[in-house]
Amino acid sequence: MRGSGSVLPLEGALGENTDEPENALPPRPLALTQSPRLCGYWDTAVRTRVSIDQSRLPPSHDTGHVTRPSTSTMADAEGVKALSGLLSGIAQRAYYGKPEITEGLLKSELYPDMPQDEFHALHERMRGVLKSIATADMDQTQLEAFLTAQTRKQGGGGVSSEQAAALGRFWKAHRARIRESLLAQSRWEPGLRSVNWRVDLQTASSRGSTSNTPVALVELELGRNGQDSEFVCLEFDELKVNQVLKKMAEIQESIDSIVHHS
């Protein structure tokens, strides 16, 4: 026989009543029933634990209400992707030396369901706009003003806001490469790739006479697009250097007058 102060085992005190609600509080241990103050602590602690446990439960998932992208959103994403591919294909053919990227290939790969005349109009419009941007080598400010004007054009000669956004992203990513390609296509003579120079002080000549005349040695690296470089070495005394600088100044003045006049 147990004394009045003994504590029952936990499993015996809680019992095994399976008919209780799922969120019901467990019964108090019998050892606590003699102290109302301890019973209050027990009830408060159990309620707090149950509240925390319920707050940690993962939210229920209703498989019948899965959120899916709308058809219009998916169509817009596909349209942007196709337009970016079209701009890339036009640039590949016009600026990157890939003539195999034809209009027919672009249509079959990107716009197979679009009528031929409609695709041709889209292709020519994008090619013309991209050519205008590339020829002017537009910076960000010029590009925004140009595309804004294109979106405000009446009729079928302009571009939509979605097309303008795609053109802006494409030019930002490809501007440097397209500019380099245009510069390479405009050269018909070897271009100057680099210049190296130094000044030597000649202390004696081959005849044995002393001399303290400075001599400028200049190395020019020349080359055509896709070809190896050629090197030209030049030697100038002070008089020749001054003559070259004078000629360069005259060339700069001519360029400035043409730019300012235009």
C-alpha cells in the first residue's frame, strides 16, 4: 500500500484514454492534486506547451489548389525569349561573320507558327532598329531616347514596349562586341595595335667619336583582323621627333574641324 506522499509513475498518472480529443490537456499527476498552487502551474505549463507545439506544425497543403503560371504569363515569357533569339541571330549574321544564320532558319527555329510575311516584317524592323543603334554606337541615354521615340511611332514602323525592353537589354550586353566588329570591318589596311618606345642616349659613335645625342626608338605593332601582328621599328633623333609631332598635331586639327563641322 502506497503512502499519501508517494508519486505514481508518469505513464500510470497520465493514463491511456484514447477517446480524448487530440488537443486535450493531459491529466494532472496524482501527486499534485493535494496542492492547488502546483496544479495551477501544471495547467499553465501544459497549455503553453500545447500552444507551441501547434504553432510549429507545418501548414496543410491542399493539392487541389496548386498555383500555376497563367497562360498569358507563359506566352509573354516565350515571346521575350524568341525575340532575344531573333536579335542574337541578326547580330550573328550582320556583325559576327556567320552567313549561315539566315532569315528562314530563324523563322523555323523561333517563330514556326508565324505567317511568313508577318515574320519578314518583324525581322526587317528589328534588323533596321539594331542597325541604327549600332551605327550610332548609342550610349544609355541616347538608347533610351531612341527607343522611346520608336515606341511612339504611329502605324507598323515602330516597336512595342516589350520589344524596346528586349532591344535595350541586348544592346547593353553586346555593344562592345558589335562595336569591335564594325571597326574591324571598316579597316582595309593593317591597324595599329600597340606602340612601344624608349629614349636612348648615344655616348659614342661607331667611329669612336663621343656624342650625347638622345635617340627615340619606336616599335609599332600592326595587324589585320584575324591575322598575326607585324612589327615595325623606327629610330628618330630630336629633329625627326619634332617633325612627327607637328604632323600629328595637323592631323588632329583636321579631324576636329571635320567633327565640329558635321
